[in-house]
Amino acid sequence: MAPRNARPSTESTDPGLAPLSSLPGVGPALAAALERLGLACVQDLWFHLPLRYEDKTCVTAIADLRPGDRVQVVGSIEEVERGFRYRPQLKVAIGDGAGHTLQLRFFHFRRAQLEQLQPGTRLLCFGEVRQGAHGPEMIHPQYQRIGDGEAVAVEERLSPIYPTTEGLGQKRLAGVVAKALALLPGDAQLELIPGALCADHGLTSLRDALLYVHRPPPDAALAQLVQGRHPAQQRLAFEELLAQHLSLKRLRAAVRHRHAPALGGDGTLQQALHAALPFRLTAAQQRVTREVMADLACPKPMLRLVQGDVGSGKTVVAALAALAAVESGRQAALVAPTELLAEQHLRNFRHWLEPLGIEVEWLAGKVTGKARQKALARVAEGAPVVVGTHALMQEGVAFAQLGLVIVDEQHRFGVQQRLSLRDKGADHGSGLVPHQLVLTATPIPRTLAMSAYADLDVSSIDELPPGRTPVQTVAVSNARRAEVIERIHAACRGGQQVYWVCTLIEESEQLRAQAAEVAHAELSAALDDCRVGLVHGRMKSKEKQAVMDAFKAGELAVLVATTVIEVGVDVPNASLMVIENSERLGLAQLHQLRGRVGRGAVASSCVLLYQPPLGQLARERLQVMRETSDGFRIAEKDLELRGPGEVLGTRQTGQLAFRIADLARDAHLLPAVQQVGERMLAKNPREAERLVMRWIGASARYAQA
Ligand code: ADP
Ligand code: MG
């Protein structure tokens, strides 16, 4: 926490910092439930924003119900049925008296409830309408009984629905929020963004914005609120994005504050590699290499993201960086997200570095027993270059003097993991931390990169090596599968190599493997004079490697694979790819997969097999794939179609879980967020700190540690 001595008078009277137990009616049990939500002081409740709203301001006629609506309905109970067949179920039919009925279904219910629900009773229900077997239904609706002749009381305004936790109902939570809001001070005290900056960027009253989102007035535009586009929401989204930006910037400043070994090197090993390579670096590779080398030569930890489309040649840039570390007497580690990819790096690195007399150590999860002991010992003794998977980040791996960590395919790692690697490499004797180079093949739209990676510098390899011919892409219905197989046959006879990718998403690895086995059998039978190989995630890593090697050596004409080949696999002679069920994959994944072909000089093509009928989104995706092979355009489009959580692959890791902001929707705010952020960091660091605490609280405290 910040020292409190600067302006004790304001802060000690800041009602926002009062503990929640100071609110009337908040006892230990309620305080504990709120604590589970990360809510500790009054201001935490001010900024505990509704997830969405329910409209209980009117009643919808049963005759007008449409599936998907979340609405309020009134009706009289016509029939009650208890089913016991498979599990207890309570079905209550309510009607409007004019022949229209709505079925309410409950799977958990109490005896007391049963007794209340007698035919003839009038109910006011709220829930989501679904299309049931016999007309509209609601599963577990909220409901209350209305007495005979009693008027139906509807809400005056939209009801906010807050994120909550087990044992804390919406009503109770809304009640405490209301008590906290009663203490909301005026803007003079609440606002942390300096007045001049607010004026420059047209930022309106924060107090009004908070009151609006917590208690939208009766006439609020629901559609606008639902989309998060109301000015009050946009005002808060601005502030949330600003808080996130400031916290990443501070995180970065904290790391940059530490010391790293200066890896200037003498260039001898790098020159030797340049001389041995069968190609010249592209201008983009040279520029990015220079940027990386300049960072490495400084005694401050590098934090650099190198983004470059599939096939743009990031690996060799990484190898040169590793050599700079070795030239300076330090170790370099390269970490990849999958074993297949790590193995491929291992082979590349060994191929390039061993002729220069540099040992490359291998450390993956599957390296066990004696081999592992030996590898660990070598790493501890100072093996110059180590390649591996996540295992490298786990406990028990000690480096002699790690100077550089290279992380490939960063979009699969979260900020947390980046931090853990950094700490892993910290040399506690000397206080030195390693430099960090992050490689990603998922081009990130600039707007997103600015926000999501504000803790990193970004270099782009925006040019492909010469001689690549663009991949011709077509979308073909599965009804024409036989034709496609015929085409493969012709291609194989002509000496080309083919990938056949089986995709099953959200199924088990086992099901995926089975699907691949089925396709393998089908193709083996159809292409009787060609050798067809199979690789999937359930195979042992040795087996996988043997198949990949055979394919690379040209011994196999066709490789049937699951999406394990998505990243990193490099077989330049493969020039045709068929992707099954392509309509089910996201753009980023399709782009990655397609990047496996078009790596050599031969003209390549990609067949996107799909199962008709195509939905609207799927149709758009396939269209984008046919139109462009520019990873940046595809990423922009992906962002548009899917949203940033998916694009960044962060949905699981929970980072970038905003309360109100949405990077895709609110990207237009980012340039102003950056400007305000820079100014505040320079001129108002105290307010910046408080702003981060307000929005990010505990996690920011962690990141600072
Ligand atoms: P990615 O950026 O997708 O990781 P790689 O580093 O795997 O790409 O490079 C793809 C292929 O291009 C590899 O076979 C690599 O050896 C080759 N390559 C890299 N740089 C060049 C270059 N400047 N000229 C020709 N080929 C190159
Ligand atoms: Mg790569």
C-alpha cells in the first residue's frame, strides 16, 4: 500500500476506505460473504458493477412469449404434475385464461413450495423462455404468489444483477450496495483523474455514472445498457481500462527497475550462425534482431514481444538472441506450450547450435527418472541452452546463471505465468533477473496489444521470407468429399505431400484420436498406392516424432492429424491441406493450421471441408479465410467476430476479466486511455496508484510484490 503520510486529511476521511462492517446491518457473516467476492471496503461496493439487468418493469402476455426472452409473466395455475420417473420433477402449467399456457419446471423443490402451488393460485414469474416439447416453458423461474384481486406490482426501474457468491442473494447484495452508495461523495472527492484531463477527453461525472449503472432510471434505454454502450457505462469502462493500463505499466516499471546481466556478447557465435544459414535474414528479421540485441545489451531486464505471422521466421531470431546470451557467458532457456512444438525447437536449435560447439539440453515433462536427473544437473552446472515445455517453469529446476528466457506462442501463457518464469530466473545472490523474449504467431491487433501487453515492448516481423507463394484456399461441402479425396490422390501421385486435419472441438483427446483413426482408415483404403501416416495427441511422443520424421523425410505422402500440428510444425514440401469440419474452428486456429502449408516454393492450397448448412458466423469465417492470408487482418476480423477473451486465449486464465469494459467494443477508448495514463504516471502517480487499487485491488497488490 502507498504511504499514507502525503495527504492524511483527505484519505482518513475518505468514506470509500471504511470497512464494510461499518455499514449498518453488515454483521460478520455478511462481511465474510462479501469478502469472498473480494469486497472489503465501501468503495469496493461502489465499483462492484452489475453484470446485466433484468427488466421487471412490465408483464409480457403468455401469448407473446418468444424463446430466449427473459421476461415477467402472470398466470393462474391450471395443472400441477409431479414426475418421479428418472428424477423428481415438478411441472406447473400456468395459463392466461384464454387458452395460452406456460410450463414451469422445477428439479429441486421443497414440500412447502408444493403446498403453495395449488391450482387456481395466481403467480408472477420471471425467467428465460425456452421452447419446450409442448409450448413455451421456464426452468426454475423466480416466482411469487399474488393474492386474489391483488394488483400486480411491477418494478419501477431495471433490476441490476450483480456478480455474487453462494449464500448471498441478489436482494441482499443490492441492499448493501445501496447503503454504500448512500455514502458516495461528490466528484471533487471521488474523481482521481485530474480535472484538466477529464475536460480534455470529455469525461463526465464519475458519480453520476456510478449511480446510473447501479440504478438505471425507469426510462433507461435497455438495449443500450445491455450492449454496454450507454455513456455512463462508457465512462466507467474508460476508467477501468485506464486502471488496467496503469497497472501493467507499473508492473513493467517495477521489473525494469531491477537489474539484468548485460548480454552484449562479442558477436562471434552469431556471425558463425549467420554464415551457416542457408538463407539471408529478411529486412524485418534483421530489424527485430537489432531491437532485441539493443535490449539485451542493457543491464535492465528486456520485456519484448516479437509478433510475426506463421512462417515469418521467428525461431532464428530467437536462436540469435540465445547466442548473445551464450557469448556473454549466460544461459538461455526456450519454453514452448506443447511438447511437439518444443521438440521441433529442440531439433532446430541442435541443428543450428551444435555445429558451433554449443550443447542444447532437453527438459520436458516426459523426461523422467535418470534422464531427468542428468538434465537437471546439466542445467544447474550451466548448460548454455535449454529447451523445454512448461516443465521448465516448475519447481526443482535451478539454473546456474540464466540470462535470457524465450517463451514461444505467448498467447497460451498468462501474465501470471510470465511473472513466475521471471521469478524462476531471478538470481537471488546477485539480484539479477533474466531478460525475457516472448514470441507469438497470433498477430494481435494493435489496439489489443497496447492494452493487453502494456507491460511489454512489441516488435513485429511484418514480412515473410521470399519465395513463398500464397496459399489458395477453397471451401468445399462435405458432400463432395469423394472429389477431394480424388484430388489428394492426384497430388500425391505428382509427388506432393498432404495434411488431412481432423477436428473435433470440445471433445476428449480420446474422441479426437478416434476420429483421426477413422479418417486414416478411410484414406488408407482410398489411396491404396500412397503411404498414409497418422499422428494424434494420444500417441507417445516417440511415436509422434517417428511419424513426423517420416513425413518430413517424404516417406509418407499423407499425414492424417489432429490439431496437434496446429503450431510450429514445419515441413516445406507439404503443399496441400484439407481441414475437416472447418466450420467449427475459429479464425485464429484455421490460420495457424493453414500456416503449415505454403512454406516451400511450391504453390500450395488449402481445402476447408464443411458440413452444410453453414451458420452465419461460420460462413463469414470461411469467407475471410478465402479472401486473405494476412494474419493481422484475420486477427482483426476474429476480434470482431469473437471478442478479445478468445483472441488472446485468456478466457481460461481469467486475466482481462473486466467488470464493465470490453476490449472489442471499447477499443476506440484506448488511445485516450493511453494518453491519460502517460500523463498520470508522470504527473499524478499517487492518484494513479489509488485508481489501480480501486479497480484492481488485490490482484494489483500481488503483481507489485
Ligand atoms: P515461425 O515464425 O512461424 O516460427 P519459423 O521460424 O518456423 O517460422 O520459420 C519458418 C521457415 O522459414 C523455417 O523453415 C525457417 O528455416 C525458414 N526461414 C526463416 N527465415 C528465413 C529467411 N530469411 N529466408 C528463408 N527462409 C527462412
Ligand atoms: Mg514458430
